[in-house]
Amino acid sequence: MRVILARPRGFCAGVNMAIACVERVLQEAGAPVYVYHEIVHNRHVVEDFARRGVRFVNDVGEVPEGAVIIYSAHGVSPEVRRQTRLRRLIEIDATCPLVTKVHLEVLRFVRQGRRVIFIGHRRHDEAVGTVGEAPSSIMVVESVEDVAALDLPPDEPLAYVTQTTLSVADTARIVEALKARWPGIRGPAKEDICYATTNRQQAVATLCREADLVLVIGSRNSSNSRRLVETAVACGRPAYLIDDASELRDDWFAGARAVLVTAGASAPERLVQALLQSLAERFGGVVEERTVAQEDVSFALPQSLTSLQVRRASSDSA
């Protein structure tokens, strides 16, 4: 069986930076380390850190006063930051810079006197954090149908921003619907869907034509991973989202001569390699890596890590 391995796949720059933050805090401060929400949406990453003393919390009140707290890659609201200061916690901000960009766009549009339409999944951590920047001035839409249901005057000053991990095609349709109803609506100077999400979707759309089925490594709560499955299905291919090779089912491969393998932006490469080994052992899979786009993006670790190192040095010298 032919195994087409998509590239790019797996970790993006924001995920690399966020995971490196947790690793550095474990090294500098030791366990326990507290992270607000899952650092990235991947079960294996979260479970691995949990075994090493990382505690994932959904409420700042769960963190002891004066302890270190790391914000996840998805970002947090100003209210969370306020609670952190009240508890005198040491903040390490692992928010992806591309998510921070969306937060800043919201603030800019609100200062201009515009109501903001946030295109995204309202319960996703990224959406919750972004909407928290100006909750009284933001409305969330998830679909074209949501746009049709909006009850706003035709002359309302509006702007839109988007979640970074959406379907490129679905988002384009929603933006088109917004512009049709409110021609004067403003948008970001550069699209908010991140380069990694776009590249991985494009790789699936390009390569799945050669495959009989598509396997996506990623967790169920990973928005960008689910979008990869949707991209394959939209191209007419059966697609399955799996956490790891243990979830493979033989009946998926009945009559399959070629399978496309990719991974969401929060899925570790080790899971991909384990899947390839399983495909080789069970189905005689022969891997052929195909590159659709080159990625050379990287993000520096946050300045707040430097302050943590300074605090530790001062404590040691005392």
C-alpha cells in the first residue's frame, strides 16, 4: 500500500513556542507547574506533561498564591490576567503571537467605534479569550446561517476578525455573507487564519486526490485537526481523526491502495512516525513524503521567561 505523507504537518511555530515555555518553566522552577487550560489541544502532549508535574487548571483560583502560571497558546481574556495579578501569580504568557494579533485587532476596531463580529467556534478557548477583550462589543458567528440571523442596522459600523484555526473555505463564505449584508464592514489587514492552518488544509486538498482515504493525527478538541478531516471529506475522500495508531481499524483499508497521512498543528511527530510504522507492519505501507508548502516560521520565547530566570537567580543568591 502506498502511504502519502503530507508536508507540512504537525507542530506549528506557536505550538513549538508554547511547549518550550512549559519545558523551560519545569527546568527553572520545577514541578508543580500550573497551566491555564491545556497548553495545546493534544491528549498525548497534555498527558505527558501531567505525568511530569504540570497541572492544567480552568480557574485561576486553583493556583496557589505566588505560584507560576502559564497561559496556553490559545490566549486568555483581560479578566483572567486581572485575577492572576490579584493572586500575585507569576505570569508566563505562551499565547501564540498570531492569536495576540487577533486580540489587538479587536481592540483597534472597538476604539474606532465599531462592533466586532468574531468568526469562530464560540466555546473554543481561543474564542473565549478573544471575546473577553470587549465582551459588550463582540458578537460570535459560526456559520452563514448565523450571519443571516444577525439583527443589526444596515449602517452599523462593523468589523470582523476570525479564529486562527478555521476552515479557509467556510470562513470565506461567512465573510462573503457579512460583506453582502454590510458592504462597509472592515476586516483585518492580513487574514487571521494562521499560515499553519492554511498550509495543512492546502496540503490535504492537493494530495487527497491521489488517496483512497485520509488519516489525520490529532485530538478531538483540536479545531485545526478537525478542519483537516473536513477538508478531505469535502474532496470526496473518507477521513478519520485519530489520536494515535492504536485507533486504526482494518475495515477502513478494505480495497485501499493509497492512504494520505497528515497531522494537526498540535500533534507530535513521534505519533506520526508510530502510525507509519504500524501501516508498514499491518498493510505493507511504503512511505512517500510530498511537500506542498515550505515553512520557516519560528517565535521567540516570551520575555516573561526572562523575569522568571531573574527571580530564581535572586532567590538562589539570597
